[in-house]
Amino acid sequence: MKFFYFLLLTCCYFNEGFTQQPSANWLQVIDAATSQPVEGATVRFFPGTETTVTNEQGKFHLKSESAIDSVQVSAIGFKNKSVYQTTLNQQDAIKLEIQPIEIKNITLFSGVEGTKTISMIDIKNRSFNHSQEVLSFIPGLFIGQHAGGGKAEQIFLRGFDIDHGTDVAITVDGMPVNMVSHAHGQGYADLHFLMPELIDKVDYKKGTYSADKGNMATAGFVNFHTKKVLTENSIKLEAGQFNTYRLAGMMKLLGAKAAQKQQSAYIATEYMYSDGYFDNPQDFKRFNVFGKYHGRLNSSNILSFTASAFSSSWSASGQIPERAFKDGLISFFGAIDPNEGGETGRRNINTQHIKTFDNGATFQNQLYYTHYDFALYSNFTFFLKDSIHGDQIKQKEVRNLVGYNGSYQVNSFAGDNKITTEIGGGFRLDKTKNSELSRTKNKSELLQQLQSGNISEINPAVYINETIRWNEKFTINAGLRWDYFDMQYQDKTDNNKKLASSSIISPKFNIYYHINSKTNLYLNTGKGFHSNDTRVAVVTSARKAVPAAYGTDLGFTTKPFKNLFFNTAVWYLELDQEFIYVGDEGVVEPSGRSRRIGIDASARYQPFTQLIIDADVNYSHARSVEEIKGENYLPLAPAFTSTGGLSYKTTKGWNGSLRYRFLGRRPANEDYSTIARGYFIADANLMYARNKWEAGISAQNLLNTRWKETQFDTESRLKDETVAVSEIHFTPGTPFFIKFSLTYQF
């Protein structure tokens, strides 16, 4: 640890003594079709072995023109392009033409994350059938829906039952999705406001290793980037079983002249309706509208502005006890209380500005605002607590969320060694009104108000990142982050204001070693955290407001053959004791220290240009640290998971994919006496594109497997029962489901 602090302070102190390069030596790589920057393009300098990668603005640094004959630029999904030194400064930018993905052209070099390469392959090669698949894009991440399609999905990753987002930080264009101190649960992350067609790329990393990522980033983080520009206007119609319909449209608002100046604007919208596959119609409705402007104001300023609105309502059959299905009381797709469901809405404004200075440094600023409302009706125990009216509850809140993110990044050089310094910070304010937990009947009759209050949570943060790339072999990153939390809860039941505050320092240290052209090694270490619910922090020790997580990854990325890309890591994660606010009960429960170890492996293989085969295999061993052996299992923590498939893709004509997902059995309680059963599900889709038209058919659960999407060990009592029973309660997964689509581009 002393070495870490010494390195960080030394880099910061001496950075000013290094040479900062003028803007004339920075060149840009852009997409020839859209004129937008190409981030992550590999640039090779000839003669020699030196390589670099383009930044977020598509730029790379040309240290000495006289020392090179040419550069070769390659990027996933683009044709390689070579440019001779004599013509480098005779063009505004290096333009790349789109072509099918070719894994053989991927170059390994120090400091580039293997997961980032895999993400770029997947996003250009795979399509999403529906919005719920958005999170499943992350290798090893599984989701489960248990409330009629409108509620945020339950998330599983790296031995965590993350509930609805407690231990994975999710953002869209840098704007947080997770809701702290949410009425239903800490970190609740509802991504249904993101249209799948708008996803341009996905950044993700598992673990606690990124200084610019703070709250919730323990198992990892996911940042979705929406498209900066549309290449075509389009309208899409989908129709499927169970009275399912969806209409989506996207339209450009600026013409070709604006595109040449790297300016674009568009609007997109969708409406969806489905009765669902349950015996009781779900009456699910969702509406989205999204508008975006992205443009280069001048040679040194880029502005992006988005505004969106989302609303959803649904009914739900909820979780059902196994005994009710086995005894014939209800069918596999039935309900004990068919009057569950909810409604939610979200309105967002997001502004981002990037300023580039003459020395190549960048200053990024982001301001965002969200207005959010939520109401959820659930019944998990049926008649356990109220034998007359039943145990239905209502969870409700109205929230205003405002925040800022900023960073300054500059590159400098000491000989052949590149040094990148990043200083950043942020501020987030969440204020809820009437965060409520009540007992209800039939979603309309209020029986008892259990909790009601207003929450205010403020989280300022600062961080510093120092990255040194030595001699094309070593890249070392050291980071330090400080977060502060000020929490207030105005309890309306006793008219009492309760306060708490806490802070946490999170060091990070990462090493990357480039062995040869085929293999990279890396070691990631770091401390992270997730904050506890405000209603927890104000009634427990303030020290428990931000329990820490400590993680390590040791892994490698390799290309043993030209068409095979492989990434694997063994990892370790330990989480401090935390106190959990149980939103369904309105009580605070302690959760002891936990420890997780595991291994992740991902492979992408391209036997020929049109076909890519992928597989992700993940194993985790999750246990409580403080309990005796045999009673230290973590309920619902996944042990073995795997996803994969094959994708056939051409520019025109037939395209298709066949995919599987496997989740192994796992403990449903602390002593593994109750089991949450695993499942294997296969999906497929087939598309045909010609001129301006594209038609498709997709099939979920191709084998018509009867499976349980979510499972809980719950104590409940049915109407005619005299005693309570504890057993698996589940939500059934979708049966065989076919959906047709038709898209017209103009």
C-alpha cells in the first residue's frame, strides 16, 4: 500500500516536467459513413513495433513524423487503412470504411481491457430481441423478471444476488440508473427507458478497480452509450404471441451538410403492449420517447444534449408457492393474488460538453436531471399476516435526482513513456417525496400505512487516476477516490428528522503486461463500496453507511490463433458487514461479511467471415465469513453459469443466431436445505434484409422448457391453511414464444 501512495504522489508531482505535445501532432480517425470519431481504433507505426489506441474523440498522438514511414489503422467492424507519412497532414482525418467484423485483425497491446474488445465484437455482431436483453449483454450477468415485465429485473453476477442493482453500477451516457434509498430496494435499476435500437456501445468491467466509478461498483459497472447519429430513418413493427405488439420509430432531424460537420440530431420513440403468458392478462404498456443532439461546435468543443420520457404500467401474477401448483390449486402460470402490478415513469435531461486544448488535454463536464415516480403492489406471503384481507403491500415514491460529473485528462511523455493524468469528481443529490410502505387490498383500498417519509441523500466525490505506459510492455494505473455521504430522513410517522454522514477512501492499482503479440497479462486490485439505504444509516452506526468491498482479478487475454480471442480471470471479492433496509417489510436487518472467489472465461471464434461463435463460462464460490460451515451459504448466489451461441451475419440477405443460457442450481437458504433449480434455455432469430426492408422472426425458449425464472425461499400461508409453510416461491419463465418484426428504412 505504501508503494501505491508513493507511485501516485510521484506521478502527480513530476507530471508537469514531462513534455506535453502540441495539437498539430494529434490526428483523428472517423467513420467515413457518419463522420463520427472512432474510439478504440488500433494505430500501428511503421517501421517498428509501436502501437497506440484512439481516445474518445477518435484521436491519437503522432510523436515524431520523421521517425515513421506510415501508420496502419484498424478497428473492429472497419476495413484496415494504411496512410503514408507524406500524406498524414494533408487530410483532416483518417476515414475508415465499414466492413464485417474480422477477429484476425484485432491487435493485442498493453493497457487495453480484454472485456472492452469482447464488448466491441458483441455489440457489432449481436442484436437484441427486447429491452430485457440489454443487461444480459454482459458475460456472466443473468437477469430475472418476477413482476409482469414492468419491474426492474433481478440481477445475478459474480456470486451476487444483486437484487435489482445494489452491487452493479449502471449508467446510460454517464447518467446513473441505480436509485439509492429506493422504495423497493437499494440500488434499484430500471433500464426499460432505454430502447435497444439506440445502443451504440457498452463499456463494462467486473470488480472494484476503476477510480472514476463510485457507489454500487462492487461486482462491477455497466455504461451504455446511445447512438450519436442515425445512418437511416426507420420504422419497426413487431407482433407476437400473447397479444404482444411493439411499434418503434427513429428519425434524423438534420441533413447531410450537418453530418459532414459532425453534427447530428434525431428522435426515437416506441410503444409496446402485451398480455403476457400468464393466466391473468398482464395488460403491460410501455411508452418511450428519446431525443438527442450531438455536434462539434468548433475544432475544440463538442456538445451532446439528450431528453427522454418513459412511462409504464402493468398487472402481475407475482410469485407463486410450489405447493399451490403441485396440489392443482392454480396452474404453472397462475396466481394467488392477481391484483399485483404497478406503474412507473422517468423523465431525463442530460448535457455533456467536451473541451479539447491545444496540448491535447480534454475537459469533460456533464449535468443531468431526472424526475422519477414509482408505485408497486406486491404480495409475497398471501395471508400470513392478515388472514382476512391478505398481505398485499404498496411501495411508492416520487424522486428528483440532479448531478454533475467532470474530469480533466492530459497526456505527457517522458522519452518513449506515455503518462496519462486524470483528475475528476462528481456530485449527486437525490430527494424523494413520500417514500411509502403501506398495506393495501386490490391496489385501491389502503388498510395501514407502515412507513412514510422524505429522503435526502448527497454524494460528492473526487478522484485521481495516473496511468503510465512503459516501453510497449508495461502499463500501470494507480487511482484514488474519495466519497462523502450526507443522509437525511424526515420520518412522517413520528415527525422526526434523522441524520447520518460518512465518507470512504478507495484506492485502486492495476498492472498490464504485454508478453508478446498473442498474450497480455493483467492484475487488478482495488477497494470499492455500495452505500446503505438512508433509512439504515440514520438508525445504525454511521460507519455502516458505506460498507467497503475489496477485490482482486488476475487474468490474461490471448489470441492463440488468428481467429480466436480468449479472456479469462480468477478473482476474489470480500464485502464488509452491512445493514440492509428490507423494503417489503420496512425493517433493518444485519448482513454479515461475505467472501467470493471465482473464475470467468470468455471466447470469441470466427471460423469464417460471416460466422462468429461465442461462449462465456463463469464459476463463483460465495460464502458468509461469520457463519459455521454448512450454514454459511449465500441464498440465491449463482455458482455456475454459461451463455453462448453462434451468429451468422452479412450486410444484406440472411442473418441469424442461435443462443443458449444456463444457470446452475444454487442454494435458496443458508444451509442449502432448499434448492433454487437451474435451467437451460435456447433462443433463436432469423432475419432477411433487402434494400430498405428487413423482416425477422425470433423465438424465445425454443425447446419450450418449463423453467422458473426467479425463485425465493419464502414463508407464506394460503387462504385455507392453518399454519405457514416455508418453501420455494417462483415466477415461471416464458414458454415458447414467437415474435415477428418488419423494419423499413428511408
